[in-house]
Amino acid sequence: MKEAADFLSQAARSGQRIVVICHRNADPDAVASAVVLAEVLSELGTQARPAAADDLAAISEAVLASFNRKIELNPELDFDLAVFVDTSSFGHLGEYGDKLRNSGIPFAVIDHHKPVEETKQLAKFYYVREEITSESELIYRLLVEMGVKPTPEQASLLLAGVISDTGHFRFANPETFTAVEGLLRAGADYNRVLELLKPPTDLSRRVAMLKAAGRSELQRINGRLVVFSDLGSFEGDAAGMLVRIGADVAFVGSEEKGEFRISGRASSEFLRETGVHLGEIMEELGKQFNGSGGGHAGAASVTGKGSLEEVKKQIVKMLQRRLNRAE
């Protein structure tokens, strides 16, 4: 932690132009981390700005608007250093990631997902703590190590990231609550954040959840209930919903013009009893289907080229192998 804090402090004080960038369809954890770290680095004396590849999730846009923050999409390659947050590889930046990689601009990784060896080999600095439950918690810990106290609004943004990425604390551990206590002491507005993170209740989301349930296909793999479904939006929400109503693990995807994206979710009991890591499965799928994937043990995603049916067959094979080893 000290090494990472020192690297960031030195980068800021060296006067380098820095972009703190997060993945496509950036969630509240990603945008909060990028915005707060960029602000802190700027306060230390450099030109730093937050960015994301391609787009933001709707809820992230609402969180940023509430705190009067903005984030740049696909920034011009006019900076000296890129710092990846909540992003484990160039693949999670889509086409922009290819441009950044080909530019030769140095980059650093500050992340909490499963490490990616190729990214580690290319990075100027690489710091990954997979056991930390959210990127926002990791950023908060780094600020503490740097001797920086977040403002109340920065603390609120980071709290939003923690709550969002832990599924409202379903995946929290004792260290998560220690960080939350620190953010509250720094002035984070807990009630305001909870209000912002309320799931959308609009008609489109309700219809999507019903469609996902109606299209679901149940398979039993080594006695485990595995559910597949297809949906054009809210894939992660739908996979989580299918787990809450009884699936051990659920995969919800969409396919368009020969490309797919899939979100997976698993119950805590399934993870504890089997040792399956969805992030590993998604990373492997990304490599097989010329895309990118990764994530946490219980929540992960992948994009690539191919059909959902082909990918589903591979997921079944991977789960069978892993569950056979677990027994």
C-alpha cells in the first residue's frame, strides 16, 4: 500500500499530465474512484482528469450529476500517464484501449480484480488487491496512506462506490466496514448515497426483469442450479435477480452483429462450497472469443465475438470441469 501511495504522490508532484481512467459502461464504483483520485492528484500539484471508455451506466450518471461532477469519455491521447482504476486490462477499455496501448503512453494499474499477467508485464506500476471488496475502498485506503483526508463530497462518492460494488454490503468483509466508518467520519452523507443508489423502478427495468425470468433456461450441473437467459439491457441486474429467486449461478447475455456480452452472478453459498471464480471463467471466455472478461468470484462479465449459444456451451463445459474438481 505504501509503495502505491508513494508512486501516486511522486507522479503528481512530478507535474505529469495524468488521466485516471475506468472501464466501459462504468459503474458507480469505477466513476467514484476515477473522479476522487483525479481530484486528489490535482490537489497535489499535477494536471489530472477522470475519464472512462465509451460510456457510463445510467446510475453512474445520476451519482455524478448529484455531486456536480463530470467525467470525460475516450479522452484525447495528450497525457503523460494513464492510471487504470477498476480496470484490469486494455480489453476493458474496448477500442479506446487498443488506441491507448498502441500510443505507447505509460500506464499504471490500481485495481481490485483478479490480476491479469499480460497487463502486469506491460504496466509501469501495478498494484492489485483482489481481497478488497471495491475499488472505492482501495482508493480510500490509498488516500489514508498518502495522508489525504477526502472532502465530505469525495467521501460520499467513495461510499457510493463501496455500497454499489458490495451489493449493499452483501459481499462486504470486516475491512469494508472499517473503510465505511472512515468515510462517514470524513463527512460522507449515508442517506443521500442510499437514495441515489436505489434501483430504478421504471417500467423498462420491470419489463426487462420479467423478460429475463420468462426466457430463462435451467440446467443442473453436478446438482447445481445454473440458469441462462438473454436480454438486451440490465444483464447484471437480471443475473442477480435470478440468483435471488433460487439459481446457484446465473448468466444473462445479449448478442448483436456477431458480438456478445454476458454478465454472471453466483450465490455466496455456491462460491463457498465450490471455490468457483466467475472472474476466471469470464477471463478465459474473453480469450477464447477474441474479447475481454474478468471480475470478481461472484460477479463478472465478458464481451467477445461469437454467438450466445456457442458461449453458453463453453460456460457449461467450464463449470462441469470446475465442479468435478470441487467434489
